[in-house]
Amino acid sequence: MRQAVVGVAIALLATHRVAIAQAIPQSIAQAESEATAFPHASASPQAAFPASEAGGSTERRCMSATDRGARLSLRSGDIIVRGPLTANAGEGQKFLWIPLHAGRRARSPLALRAIRVGHPADSLRLSVHGPVHGASPSGPLYGYASLVMFPSAGQWMVVATAGEDWGCFLVTAE
């Protein structure tokens, strides 16, 4: 029994290291190419948030604020982000990331990898270790809350992954 627990712990740590060790894509084209090779979840989405309430696309491609339409949430592939896709450079901006296959029992950390478009020296990484639980008008909500600070003004490409869920979002820092 103890060997099984140790084996599971090692597997979870290995998954965490892989997510954090992924290279930061240098361009939108490179991120979208990564998305095609990224594993797809075999299960149906389990997130409590209805994906139909988000603008964006089920396709794994980089999405911007203009892709959300009048909706408050934006979907890219397997992840929905709630929060503005604008931020003040040098100040923290709150985001809620909702991986569609995570649900309330999420075990994988959320890895955020970002680069300022056209300036590959400007990059950042963030890992959020567990989901928060809340409520929405449509029922319980599970997602990863983060506070992201973009150090300089410009357009930032943020690639979010959690387990086998992948999404890419373009955020403008002013």
C-alpha cells in the first residue's frame, strides 16, 4: 500500500514538473503549434461553469478580448478565463481560470506561461496549485484564481495549462 501511495505522489510531482518545465512559446504561431501536440482529455468536460456562457472558441488557438463579444468569459480550447483581458503594467490583475476537465477534484496545478508579443526577453511563469470553490448563477464554480502582474506595457500572450487542458489568451497591459 505504501509503495502505491509513493508511486502516485511521484507521478503527481512529475506531472507538476512537466507543466512548469514547458518552454514559453515565442509567438502565437508557436503556441498554437504546441496546442496541436498537447494531449487531449479523453473524458467529457466536468467543469461546473457552462462553457456555452463564454465567448471564444472550442479550438485550441490564441484568443483576444475582441473574441469574447459581450460575454464576461472567454474560452480558448479547454480553458475559460473570467476577468478583463486588460491590465495595468506593474500592477496585479485578478483572473479566474476554469479548465473544463478539472471539476472540483482537480489535482493538477495550473501553469501560466506568458511572453510579451514581439519581446521574447519579457516573460513570466506562474503556478497555481489548487482550485478555489465558489458559486455562479448557474451553480457551483471551480477554477484557479490568480493575481498576475505584467511587468511592462504591451500585448502579452498567456498560455494556460492544467492537466490535459490547454488555452491561450492575449492580454493587453497598459
